[in-house]
Amino acid sequence: MAASLFLSRSPIAISTPRSSPSVSLLSSPQTLKFPSSYSNSLFDLSIAVSHATPRLATIIPRATASPSSTAPSATAFHGRCYVVGDNIDTDQIIPAEYLTLVPSNPSEYEKLGSYALIGLPSSYSTRFVESDEMKTKYSIIIAGDNFGCGSSREHAPVALGASGAVAVVAESYARIFFRNSVATGEIYPLESETRICDECKTGDVVTIELAESRLINHTTGKEYKLKPIGDAGPVIEAGGIFAYARKTGMISS
């Protein structure tokens, strides 16, 4: 069963890092369907669109991209994976001391990514981003239960996206992290149907096929079924909820 996100004909305040807020109206009501386990979270996302604040908008780094730039349709992701366990919280994803970095500033956005997952305990001997690097060599994160728990900081999915990661495959998510991932369009929060983190190792080469909702571990030769991302997929691909609303004509450009 899927949950729905309903965008109504209410005024929308649109703010971007390089412009003052403007007000527009939705051209028509539209309903987006998301995984039912995050229904409350995605209902909150509809509120974020209808009553956007400058702070929410300014932490969406893709707003700094050229309007004419385009990206290919996301159908599959391939690369090395980084494996973590249960209850990876937002302090471990991006510690509070780095929240002064402003993602709408390209250089600070890149720096934010270099600190992604730096808060993990010392039991993780392999760093997600090497100390002398700005980007990670692991494009896919595989996690256990309750990934992204803790605070509501939007910097968490932004830091992962800025690091070069494209997707997280977890057994489950904290609802606020799932919501922020969709809202910012920074990273795909995919759910596994089984506990993949116990069967994969950091450095394994994997492929995620979105259309088939599956993950292939080429190192072990095993395949795993994922839960469909649903209508959240196009929102993330567009670059977040505001970019998607503009792209589909739900709000004016």
C-alpha cells in the first residue's frame, strides 16, 4: 500500500539562495505516492512545500546549478559500497560542528561532503571519505535498521550527496531522514526487503537497478530485492521537491 502526498492550491513561498522569496500558486492539485511506512513523514513534506521557509530552500544546493543544465535519467547506479550497521544517526552522518557550512555555497557544499560519516565510531576502520580527499570512493551506502535517526538536520542527506554518494540501501529509515532525502533530492533512500548489510562488505562492487527494484552484488554474485521507490524517484531525480514542482508545472519557474 502506498501513502499519498497531496499538493493543494495554497500559496507557496519560493526562496532560492540567489533570489528573494516570491509567491506562486499551484496550477492544479497533484498526488504523489510514496512507501506507506513513511506516510506521516511525507505528509510533513507536503507542509514543507506549502509553507516553505527560506532556511529549507537555501540548503538545497542544486538550486545553484544552471537552469539549462540537464542530467540523464537515473535508471541504475554502479560502484563500490560502504557498509554500516543499525541506528546510524545524524551526528554520525554529519556532526553538529560542521553545520555552519552553507550548502548553497559551492565550496562549502563540497567541504560538507568531505566530512560525511566522519562521526562514525573508531570500530569503522575504513573511512567513508579519506582525510586527504573531498569525495568518497563509495557511491552506495548499505545500512541496517533506522538509518538517519536523531535530529532533523537537512545537512545529513545533503552531506552524503555532496560526498558523491548516490543512494543508501537500508533495512529501514528514520522518517525525517527519508523525508529530507526526498525534499533535497540529494540521495535515493532505498529499502531492502532483507538484511543486506550482514551479507555485504565495504568495497564490494554493486549495482542498483531502480526499474527492477534490485541490488546486485557482483563481488559475491548475490542479488537482493528492494522495495520500489515509487513516486519519490522522480522527485529526487529532478533535484528535490521544489525542482520537481517547477519541472512538472505545479509551481511557476
